[in-house]
Amino acid sequence: MMKPQIIEIHKTQLADYYNIHTREIIIVCGCGSSLNEFKNPDDFITIGVNDVGRMFTPTYLVVVNYRQQFKNGRFKYVQESRAQAIFTQLDLKLDHPNVVHFKLGRRGGTDFSNPNMLHYTQNSPYVALCLAVHMGAKRIGLIGIDFTDHHFFANTGPHNLTGSLQQINQEYTALNKVLLRRSIEVVNFSQQSLLTAFPKVDFNLFLNKYSHIKLNGIKISNQKLGKGAVAVTNIKFKQRGNK
């Protein structure tokens, strides 16, 4: 399979990406097992974290962990990422033309006034969600942010943040309240997710609701579309239990 071409886009500051996807839909992807239910990811603007590249190449990648925190060869997928840009606060020594360094804000932060700062909590998708907001998305879907056992790529055991889930959920809840006041809708596509800060929504119903919005630069519609367009009826999640 041909690797996606990386285009050097000469945007080196987080501020360069402010409102780059104004009013679009962005899907934020964690590494939980529900990521296996995501079909046709290339039809969407996606922000992945860590080694989601095992499954597909996200539009953008967020990495906030040090190299040594990636065990069992997981950092290999960061090093080889073909994402259009990699966002990090660290010097990861990546051979990638579009590495964007940002300032890490405060834990549980919900203020978006600094265009070169992203806030965080104990898990990377919080940063990715803040990046989606920074990029101007008005509708944001979450998948693979489960806090359940195992990653999408292997049976890796209990989630290491289980003991912190209550606090993390409170931080996401506080963030969601701020986003709702800004008329930004965030939904969780994972039915198994233990994260309760966002409403759980069926993926296809969500797409049908917003069929007038562009996905990855392509307007979606329930009507028959021309070559290169994406029909909502053809964008589906795999049924639970399917391989």
C-alpha cells in the first residue's frame, strides 16, 4: 500500500493552525479498543495520539509522552508517522518535516486565549481535543477514548489510569461546559467508553444530522454524489464483534 505523501507546509507554530478547519468536523482518536470500530478514517479530518498509526494515518498526530514511556516498540509508529503534522511539547528527535512545538498549559485548563498553548490532563486525547478546538472545529467526535481494558492493537491488560478516571472525567466535564458555551459540540462514538463527560451518539446518526458540513474537504450528502465524494450511507462503523 502506498504511504501517504507528506507535504512540507511550513507551519511551525501552533498559532499557524488557528482556525485552519473552521466550522468543520474533526474526529479525535485515542488508542482504546473501540478504535477498531472506526471504518474509513481517511474520509475524515482526524487527530490521533501516540501509535494510532498502527491502524491508519491520522491527518494530525499528538504526542505528549517521552520516548522512554513507549514500551514494546510503540514509539516506532510515532517515528514512522506519515501524518501531515506532529504536535508535541517535547524534543522527540523526529525525522518529519512538520513537527509543531507548543507550550503545555495547565492540567484541566479550559482557556483558549493563548494561540501557542494547549492544556492537558493525564491522557493525551485531552490535548488532541484542545487542538481540534484550536483548529476551529464546531463538531468533534471522540473514538478510542475508553479507559477500559486493552488497546486497539492487543490485549494489553487494565488501563493504567483507572484509578484516576473520576478526576479525569471531571476535567473533561469542565472542558465540555466551556465548549458548549462556545457552541462547540463534542460527542463520544464509543459505547463502551467509561468517559461520561460527553453524550454518546451513534456515528451514522451524527453524520446524517450534519450532512451539510464538509468532511476532509468533501461535502457529505444523503443524495448520490459525484466521483470523489463520500456518501453518508457508505461511511459506517463496524458492528461490535466484527473483525
